[in-house]
Amino acid sequence: MDALERFEVYAIRYATLARKASDNFIGGDPHEDASPLDYFVWLARSPSHTFVIDTGFERAVAERRGRKMLVSPDAGLARLGVDAAAVRDVIITHLHYDHVGNFALFPQARFHLQDREMQFATGRHMAQPIFAHAYEVEEVVGMVRQVYKGRVLFHDGDARLAPGLSLHHIGGHTMGIQSVRVHTRIGWIVLASDATHLYANMEQVRPFPIVHDVGAMVEGYRRLRELADDPRYVVPGHDPLVMQRYPVAAPGLEGLAVRLDAEPAP
């Protein structure tokens, strides 16, 4: 087996949303404190590989859905020295609007996607608004066009993309959501994406209400912990605490990017 590569890993915060706690937990109490969401794309790079994980949403979608856009994801990547137009590998954790918008900004990339996510996003469930509302139909259709161009690499379950980086089908939030396990200087970390939106979803076993299969979502919390060397190394998909627990990526990037291959603060 090839020697493991050690990746640097970054979270880039590109948007935010004020939100009530009751919106973020099944059975949430409306009297609980506010629970805002941050929106991220992620970067994992080693001396020989660069992976962008998710591509965010477009400004027009942010305006229509009432999200506060902070920076275009490609501009955030550029601040870390990555040219979106030159990226060769983009992992799409799932096809929700906030994870697959802007894919056109990566014209050289192949897109890594789970079979079951494309099945979900183009199948019978999308006739139901409870599932369809988190998808943008033009983005889904656009990704289907990339399939016909040979630019989508499908995975059926877990897959190793590089020595030190692998995909893991989790399910729950959508039928085909996948998380990313990355080998770093602190060990194996897991970019959960929306397998757990917030630390509290996983730690308190309080599922997020946008869900395809609650049982799979709860089982996914156990799987995320197993994949990481320490449960503290599971990075949720939307928690503002990520920006507080991890060090800023570089001077001048405060509030924009943090480095995830570092011990998180308590």
C-alpha cells in the first residue's frame, strides 16, 4: 500500500444565516437560544493532490433564499492560493443547493459523487416538496449534463481517492450524502459535511430536521466517530463554532478561513 500522504485541510466560510435553535433539531424547543448556521467549502491539499470539497451557492441563490453571502467560494480559495479554474478534483458531498452551486467555476475538474445521491436527486422523491426544496433544479440538471460529458466519477459507498483521503457514504440527510476522511499532521480527521450540521446534532443525538432517513442519520453519528482518530476531529458542516475552535488559516483571513489540521480548542 502506498505511504499515507499528509494533507493540510481548511474550512472557508462563505456565507451565514441567522436561525432559531428549533429550526436545527427535530423537536427543537423554540425557547432555546438562537442557533445560526455558517456555510463552508473545504480544501484538502498535499504536495501531490488538491481536493476541493463542495462548491457552495451562487449569489443569486443566496439572495432568493435569504442567506448572507460573505465571499464567493472561488475568491475564498484564491486567498489560500488555489485557482478554481485549475482544480482537477472536486468532491460533492451531496447535491443540495449550498454544496453544488458554482460547479461551473471548476471547468477542469472531475466531480466525485455517490451513485445514490444522483438517484435521489433525479428520482421519485423530488416530486415531494419536503425533499425537493433543498435542491436547485437547474444545478441538478447541470450536473446531469456533466455526467454526459464524462466529468462525474460515481462512487458506490466508500472509496479511496488518494493515500490519505477517502470518501465514506453516510446517508441520512440525503440518500447519498458522503463525508471525507483525511490524514493530517494530527491524525485522521473527518469532514462530515451535513452528516452532522452542528456539533450538537451528533454529540447530543438530536437530528437535523432536513432528513431523508432519521435512522441512517443517527447511525451516521457513530460512523463519523469511528472514522476519526478522536471524536473532536469530526468537523460539522454548518457550525459557527468551527471558526472559534480552529486557528485562522493565515494572517488577514480572520473570519474567512481556519485550518482544520490542528488541535481544536475545547
